Amino acid sequence: MALPAVAKEPPESPDAGARASAGWEPAPFVEFVLKVHSRCNLACSYCYMYEMADQSWRSAPRVISRRTADLAARRIGEHARSHGLDEVTVVLHGGEPLLAGSGTLDHIARRLRTELGETRLNLRMQTNGVLLDDSMLRLARTHGISIGVSIDGGREDHDRHRRFAGGRGSYDDVARALRRLAAPDTRDLFSGLLCTIDLDSDPLRVYEALLEFAPPAIDFLLPHGNWTSPPPGRAPGDPGTPYADWLGAIFDRWYAAAPPPTNVRTFQEISHLLLGGAGRSETLGLSPVRLVVITTDGSLEQVDTLKSAYAGATETGLSIRDTALDAALRHPDVAARQLGVESLSDTCRECPLHRVCGGGYYPHRYSEGSGFANPSVYCPDLAALIRRIRTRLSADLHALRAGTR
């Protein structure tokens, strides 16, 4: 498949006011990423926060103050009540959130539950696991915090990129934490693993290493890159599909298992969309993105992976100190991610797979000079993976209809 041409002119930002006058209304936020600490205790080589275009972390407060945390909880509660939300998700994030300490995390969890009242709170944390010990697990138990951990496979594959600043690998620390988290008395707190794909790693070796921790779910992440700063092994204009091949090897193993040993979000989401379901992820499909980030100083930002595109890409110019969260819903860049097919490039709209891939993850569409009005830099990989999964599903559905399975 030839890579679609990149748009040459910068796109105009969607006019939220004009959309509203034409009958469009934004969907309220239901997921809030709360940055509780802006630094990290690892120095991962591929990190979008610290190693890419945006270096704003250097001037951010290291830890969220209790005053800012209280205001964030109040704003989230206001938003939930004003929109009649039955449930919201709050993700305690960083940097590394455990660096904020148990006192701060305990305070935030209590304030959130107080401010949300009868609205159900799905409280989550994404951590590198290094500081995850018994005391932190007791805190998670007290507040019902589900925990996701980042790990990139076995020791060799993980330690290639996920190291401490001094160069020592972090695998042993993370593996220790995962074995404790997966123990019977805390397993219900374990939400899953995040693994960033490295083409230098054997995919089945990585998959088997992750399964050793019996995770309830695995999310394989494409390395962040775009047309201007391509990801490893992905040259713009090259029709090759190295990432689809990598993921495809795991898909074949996963799909053939009866039942599969874990949930793999990418495979399940693509299958769900191919079978006519609505999107449930911001990385695939065309459902409105209903997520906002609150930073350690109270600024409202878009999803932080946009920092991989260019400095300032996440900024809205808004803060919880000055405004309610509804103001961010009408920010042009936030509106652009709620417009579904209307926000896609012409090339994507003409592609029959756009309802499934959704044009690809928004940060991966960026190109200097044309913004985000492009297909994903991973377009050939996404197309190949979707077709591979569609072929397997179609064969099985045909067999079921024919009564041979």
C-alpha cells in the first residue's frame, strides 16, 4: 500500500462556536488525567515527556500542591454534576505518580470522593512500578485505586530503554513490584501492563515475558513519532509494515489460544470496530475524545502524548484557577478531537478503513507545516494489522455460519 500524501497547507482549527450554532455540542469530559508529580525516577530513552520536543516539565511544579489538588477535585465534581455524569475516571499520573508520596495521594483520593458525591469514581494510577511497595498497595486498597504498570518485556528487552539516570536497568525493581501486585490479596487492583514496542525485540519473546505476570490486560504502544520526527523503523513514504508484522505475530498466537490468556486492547478494539461496535479508545475509531489533563500547576492541557509533536502542542491557555472545565470543551484543538470523520484528512476520509483506524492516533498525524491534517505516520502498519485481523475474523464467522466450527 502506498503511503498517502501529506497535506501541504496548515489546516484551519475547527471553530467551536460555529459548530455550536450549527447544532454541534461537545461531549463532556469523562476522563481526567491528574498530574500529581512532574518528574520521574527513570530516564527512559523514548520518553515523550522528557526526551522529545516539549521541555515544559522543567518549569512545572514538581508535586501538585494540596490547594491545587483540592481545586482540581472541585472542578471535576462540578463538571460531573453539571453534565449529570454517572461515572468518571481519574488517572493519577506523572512523571511518576508514586513520587508524590502516600500523604499527597491519600489526600487527593479523599478529596475526589468528597467532591464527586454520588458520582462513581473509577480511580486509576499508571506507574513504572519502581516505588510500588506494601505501603502503597495498602493505600491503593483503601481508596480502590487500580494500578497499571509499564514494562517492556523480559530483562534484556525492558532494560534496553527503561533505565535509571545512572544507567542501571529497572527490570528487577519492576518485576518485584509486579509479582507483589499479582499476589492473591492485591490482584484485584491490577489493571494491566503497558508495553512500548521495540522492533529490536522478538515479539513472541516479549509477549511470553509479559504473560509470566498473569496480567489481566496488555496494551502494546506504538513509539511516539510523526511525519517530521519519524519513529524508529518507520520512514515516511516507505510502504513497509514492520510494526504490523511485530504485532501480527502476537495476534496470531493470542487469537489461536482458547481462551486467550489475557486481554490485548489493540486486538480487541480493532475486532470490536470491525464487527460494527463504537470506538472505546482515543487511539482507534471515531468516537469523541473525552479526556482532559490537569497539570501540577492547575493548567488544562490536551493529552500529554502531544508533547512528542512540538513544544506547546498540549497547551490550551486555560487553568482551573480561572475557569470551569467546560471552557476547555470549546477550545478549537479539543473540539477537533470530538468531530469524528470531519476532523480527518481527505486522504483518510477516502480510505475504507477510516472507521476502524480513525485516521490513527492524533499525535502520530503531525507534520510541520500541515499540523494534524494528515494520515498517521503509521498508516501502512495500521492498514496491514486491521486487514490481518479482519481476515481471521471473517474466516471464523464464515465457518460459524457454515456450521463447521
